[in-house]
Amino acid sequence: MEETRAVDSIKVKWGLVIHGGVGVLPRDQLTPELEEAYRAALTESLSAGFEAMSGVGSAIDGVVEAVKVMEDSPLFNAGRGSNFTADGVVSMDASIMEGGTVSAGAVAGVRDVRHPIRLARHVMEDCPHVLLAGEGAEAFAREMGMPSQGSDFFFTQRRWDDLQAAKEREAKGEATPNTVDVGAAEVAVGADELKDRAGTVGSVALDREGRLVAGTSTGGSANKKWGRIGDSPVVAAGTYAGSHCGVSCTGWGEYFIRHAVAHDIQARMAYLGVSLREATDQVVHGTLEDHRAGLGGVVAMDRDGYVEMCFNTRGMYRGWVDETGRVRVAIF
Ligand code: ASP
């Protein structure tokens, strides 16, 4: 069932790939029950995306429906399972982009929206802007008929405990350094730090009409302050879809912004003529690792239906579904 980077190329006629973040628990902490719960949630997400694309649905519908399932699951750091800020509230970011039309929509710092990916879609389709933030984005959600979701809905004990642990580390002066070497990074910054930054969800889909769409949704890092926004709502950093491929990222957002990771993968294909596999390898194992602590991963699809899932961490919750409805999920 498990797949690694060494597998043969995955190619679909049309389909969808998803991730549920790189903050995976070490194998010895992932109980069989929890592993089963993650696998079931990933499968549900893929099935929802596939179903949306099976009828008249487009890649946009597939991405939105797949991401919505993970936003509703408390297992992932997005929507309902979002991390808490230092103030003890959720502050969520999301974006979506369509390659053929190069249209995009994104929201940042929203606190009362159940499905930020749906709001990002509204920004893309029903608004002249690309990125809306905070109260303005929430007001736009109301205009689009999306009700305000009370804060209780977003409370999960697990994320609350993560926030308390992050605050304790901070009080002891153990806040995350800005530069550590990848490889040693998960040891140096600790599994907890990675966990605090990871769990984001995302999807890339290619439909029968050849439309490529990428979307990403996140609660961002635990204990974040000062209105911190990560890469996920930043088009070209956490999400990109262009003429060659679609990419959704997860990981240490500051590094993904600095290196415009999602767009860099598309640009390498366009300018260097390399394959999707080479482009994802060069960025995830080259640029990000060379620039220290660029922990994370990507899922991507190109216009020919090749699927890539590439990460420099111990694992990434992930899966894909092809045109026959065959679902595969993997963690490590
Ligand atoms: N990239 C996200 C952020 O920095 C976090 C993650 O992927 O887990 O907000």
C-alpha cells in the first residue's frame, strides 16, 4: 500500500492527487488506530474529489471537494483541525489556481469560515481581486452566502495541547531557530516544531478537458503571532497552476515563500524543459535542502497526467486517484 519516491512514474488520464501535510508522527507514535484514521480520511477526500469530477464536474470541483473533506476532519491542520495562534484562535489561509486561464483566488487570516477553500474559489470566480485578508475576506464570505462559523466548531483538544506545548518551549527559550540543516533539521528543531508547522492540506487535479487546478488550505503554524501568514495563500509560493503543471505545497512556509516553490517547479518545466519529476526533485531536494530547514513537500501533476509526491521529511500524508476511481494512499 505504501508508496515512496522510488516508485515508477504514476500517470493518469485524469484524476487527483492530495496531501494532508508533512507533519507526520514518527512510526512508533502512529498507532494502528490513528494510521487507519488518516488513511480513511485521505481515502474519503480522494473519493469526494473523484466523485465531483466523474460527472460534469471540473478539476476545480475535484480540488474543492477533496480539500473540503480534509478541512472538516480534525486530523489535519486546516478548517476544523486548524492550529491556534498565540491568542488562542484559529486564523486560516487558502488558495486555488486554474492553469489554463491563469486565474487564482486566495484568502488569508480568516477566523469563522468552515471551508476556506470554497471562499478562495469565490474570490477567483466572483471578485476582481486575487487575495483577500481578515475581516474583509470574512465580509466577502457573508456576501457569498457563507455563514459565520462559531469558534467552538474549530476547537480541538489536540491543537490546544500543541499550542500549550509551543508556548512552554517558547518560555524556555526553545523557539524554533531560523536556520538549521535539513537532515538534522527534524532532530534539531524537534518533531514537535515540525508538527506545529505542518498538517496543511492540498490537492491538484487534471480533468478530462485538460484543465489543471491546484488548491491549498491551512491553519498555519501553532502559536503564530503578529498576523503571520504562511505560503499557502500566496500564489506562486504555496500554490501554483500554469500551462505545464499544478503544485500544492506543505511545510515550513517562510522557506516556501522565499523560494517561490510552487512557481519555481512550473518555471523549471517551462524554461529548462525538464520533467515534472526532475523539477520537483530539484526544488524539494535541491533548493529547499540547500537553503537549510526548508522542510516540506509538494504534490503536483502535469498536463500529461504525471503525478508527483515529493518531500524531504519523514513522511507526508498523501494519495491519488486515477480515472478508473482506483485510490492509493501513503504516509511514509
Ligand atoms: N505551509 C504552511 C504554513 O507555513 C504550514 C504547513 O504546510 O504545514 O502556513
